[in-house]
Amino acid sequence: MDAHRGERLAEALRNELSELVNFEMDDPRLQSVEVTEVLVSPDRKKAHIRVAIRGNRDQQLETLEVIEKARGYLRHRVGERLEMYRTPDFHFSSDIEPEVRQKADKLLKKIRKGRPRDLDPAGTARKNRPD
């Protein structure tokens, strides 16, 4: 299989899985799931799917378990939609570990708040001097 064909298949799988998980599955635990990457093996028999899951560690593990249980349904629906003769086996995993995601979320919140007020636009500390 040439590289471009594999990339096109991976992108098609990512789009269809995103559509299925986000809009067609009614499980409320799947509301915080985003399909971030699909890696297809060269023989097209396996697809490793990475998902971003929001929430605490227990919620993330529970959501990943729900997705794993729905693997057969998702594989069947994607095969129908893409009219594939042989749909690859899906293997789901979190794109980053739950602990790292929590740390990243905290850091992003700090970044969104902005730089500390005692810094000037250049990023250096202001001196307390009367003007």
C-alpha cells in the first residue's frame, strides 16, 4: 500500500469515527471524546486510534472502556459508510496519559489567564519606581 493511500484511509477513518462518536452515539460519557489520530498498519488489518478524553482519571478510564466496548459497532458502521471490503481491527488508546492531560489542562488554564501583572509587555519584571 502506498503512503498516500494509507494517509487517505487514516483520515477517512478519523472523520467517520469522529462523526459517529460525537453525533450518533447517545452515551453521555462520550461527550468529552475527540478522535485525534488514526494510524493504519501497512497491511490495513489494524488501526490504532488515539482519542483525547476530558475529565479526571476515573472518567477518562471509564470513557475509554466504553469506547472499547463499542469497538465492534464502530467498526461495522465505519465499514458500511466507507464501503470497505475489509475493515481494520480498531484498537483505542488515550492520546496522552490521564495524569499528563490533567497537568496540561492546568497549565493551559494558567496560560489563558495571561502573564502576571508585574511584567511589562517585553516579559521583564517592572521596577517599582516613581514616575
